[in-house]
Amino acid sequence: MYRLLAIDLDGTLLTPQPNKSITPHTLLTLSRAEAGITLVIATGQNLAVLQHVCSDLPLQGPQIIENGAVIADIQGTIYHEKPFPGEYILPTLDTLHRFGFYRAYHTLHRVYVDKDTPRARNWYRPPVPPAIEVEDLTSLYPLPCIKIVGIGEESKIRSIRPELESLFEGKLYVTQSSFDLLEFLHPAVSKGNALKVIAADLNIQPEEIVAFGDNHNDIGMLQFAGLGVAMGNAHYEVKSMADYVTSSNSEDGVAKAIEELVLPAIS
């Protein structure tokens, strides 16, 4: 019997660019699964995105935002938070600059980026506050930080990620959340660890959890859950870690997996 669904947003629950929305079919399927099942969104996005994109979902209680650095409900009540270690803010920014990445500095409520960062002006859609371009991100220190992000080409990120994981091993959690985003967070942070915290708080066992994702940052929760579901559009490294591969996010993959694997178990 499944008691919790943990679902990533971008590339998973949301349709592809440019719409990035939850289809009526998926909304209906989630409402059918609502009875007796807790729905947890697990995203690298911030609270404002969660509130804007997921306002029609039956969300009660803790949600995973900022890749697990923050656990909060959709109203904004924070249950758990692990900020970026202050002593590594400047070294991380310097390292990303040295490797030729554009950079983003996330606080709890705003995102600051290097001036002329390619995706800066279309990063968020209203009413989510836009990213703020600044001349020198290091000038923001010691402003409290949730995470630091490197922005670059997909091939570059995938080739350099292992080197940066090794460089910051034991100091920071390094993960890829999108084809062009490489994220750095508190070493105890991940979607998987956040899901473990929520499961313990709610007295839910791993075998009672179904997790859905498409990217490197989702692997931890797919492995922790009793049933890990990768999207058809997921990278091969994610599919190799999953128990089941569903259709893509352009084909209502989340809804199809719930209809095939979850609803029969609760009917």
C-alpha cells in the first residue's frame, strides 16, 4: 500500500518548455490518488515557484524545495532548513568562475545572477520575482545563501561534474538539476535526504513511497523510495537507477504511472 508520492517538477510533473504546466489529465489523476496518499513536490525550484505552479494541487504539509535545502509547506511555513556553509560561498563562486560558468546565488526569497547570464531574463515567469543581475556576485557575501548554481552548456556540465564532485567531496553536495544547471548545497542536503526526513516525520516507510524524477538530483529519492519511477525523457543515468520507466513529461508520464502502479493498489 502506497502512502506518499514524491514528484519532481521540471521535466517530470510539468510539460516541456514553453508551457511548463500540469495537464488536466495529471491533475485529475493526482486528485484520484489523494485519498489516503500524501503528495510531496520535490523540486530544485524555490518557494515562489512552488506556490505559483502548484496552487491547484492538493498539497498538505511539507514539500521539498531548493533540492532539499528547505522543507516547507506551500503557505511558506519552514519545517527544516540547511543553508549553504558560509565558509564555502566564495571558494565555490571562484571555482565556477575559473571553470567558465555563469553563476547564481540563491537566497530564501530571491535569486541573483552574473550580469548577462543567458537564461537570466526568462528564468522565472511572473508572478515569480525575476532573477537579479549583478556585476559581481562575490559582493553579495555574507548574505545568507541557500545554494549556488553554475550555468553552462550540457556537455560541459556533464563532463566537469565528476571533477567538481571530487573537489568538494565532504564539503558540499554537487548535483545536476537541469541540462544546463549544476548546483552546490550543504553537504547533508539532497532530495533523497529531505524525503527521508519527511518520511520519518510522517511515520511512513520507504516501501510505502513512490518517487518520480528525470535528472541527476532525483536519483537519491528514487533509490530511497520503495518504487522509483524515471520519466521517459530522463537521462540514461537516472533510468538505470529506477525501478520503472514511464512515458515522458510530454505524454502525461506521471499520470500513466500512477494509473498503472498506484491506483490499483488503493482501489
